[in-house]
Amino acid sequence: MSEKILKEIIVKVWRQKNASDKGRFETFTVNNISTDTSFLEMLDILNYQLVEEGKSPIVFDHDCREGICGTCSLFINGRAHGPDDDITTCQLHMRKFKEGETITVEPFRAASFPVIKDLMVDRSAFEKILHAGGFVSVNTGGVPDGNAIPIGYDDAEAAMDAASCIGCGACVATCKNSSAMLFVSAKVSHLARLPQGKVEAARRARAMVSKMDELGFGNCSNTGACEVECPKGISIANIATLNREYLKAKIAE
């Protein structure tokens, strides 16, 4: 794909000092951007421009820029991670936009993800849910012992698919109820399908769902929007697994 230059694009960015600030949109013009430039690189260029003008740069979260860490979560033109499928924001490139287009950039909006500043939100709620889930007590040994316990192909594949969740929060930002069911179900399903996760299975399901509710995440909307916008393609079938695990845990109480 040959490189092209976008002579001018308009970037409409959400600016907010902190969680208690009302916030507002600010509009900027960026010139001569290569279509091979990533979206985050475009924001870098815009920030250099703002610094040179003596203005405050836009705060946004990022780390690996390789689609692995999940921290680069932005809502772009009405979609989590922007106008492409199965990607994180750092994997989005400017070739997805047109000359002169206005690009609207917002933080992930959910009560459980309060804004820290501008486009950066506090997603530590996910960490609290994971902490509530705890660890496996089974001693799995060292690396050579990884295949010591036979696991069926279907279970192994389903567990690996669920484990691919990077906790970016796109499911929460996309759901009209700000539900974290896809995230929680991926974490519960991952271990529920493995023998190493069976010992604490009931306690884990109860604890993680309880913590999810405590932190103010909404109920599943059953629309499937979370699966569509998930950059790792986590299946909503995991939500059915979570519901089964939780029901079994409640019955066993």
C-alpha cells in the first residue's frame, strides 16, 4: 500500500482536568500526516505542535504500542479503538481517515472508569476484580511440567482464547449498560476450563461477580456489541460459561 499524505485533518479532542471537571471538546488542525502514521503517532505530532505553541499537551494512555497491553483505549468516531476491526488504538493507522475529515476523540465513558485527565481514564476497577478472583493453589511446577496434566483440545483452545483478553475495557465502553461481563467471563472461563483452576472455581466466580457489582458495572445488555468491538475477539459464549459457574457456586453454598 503506497504512502499518501493527508494535507489537513481536524481533530476534535475531549479535554478534562480531572474526574470532577465538567470537560469540553477542543478542536485542532493537523497538517501533512502520512497515511502510514499510526493514530497514536498522530497524537504525538499534535502534542509537539501544542507544546511549541505554549499550550498544554493532550493526555492519553499508552505503553507497548503493539496491541498487547490494552492501555491505549480511546473512543474514536463513535467506536472503541476506532474505525477498524480486531485492533487496539495503537494498531489504527491514518489510512482509515480521509482528507479534511473531522476525527472525534473521547475517553472511554463509564462511571467505573473515572477520567484522570483528558483521554486517560482510571481502569483500576479491572485490577480489583482480578484481585478478588485470587490465584490458583495448585502447584503447576516449572516450565517443563506445563504439559504434565492432559487437557482436551477443545478445552485448551477455549481457555487460550479466553486468556487472550487484554483488559482494555472496550467491552465496557461499548455496552450501553457499561457492563464488564465479557471481561469477567473471559477471566473466569479461562481457569474454569483448566484442571488447575477447579479448586477455587466456585469462590472465584462468586468473588469476581460480587466485586464487579460492587464497583458499579452494569448488567449484560445481551446485544453482543462487546464482542464486536473487542480487539481480541473474545466470544460472548464466555458469558454463558460465567453464568453457569456462578449458578453452580450459588447452589453449592
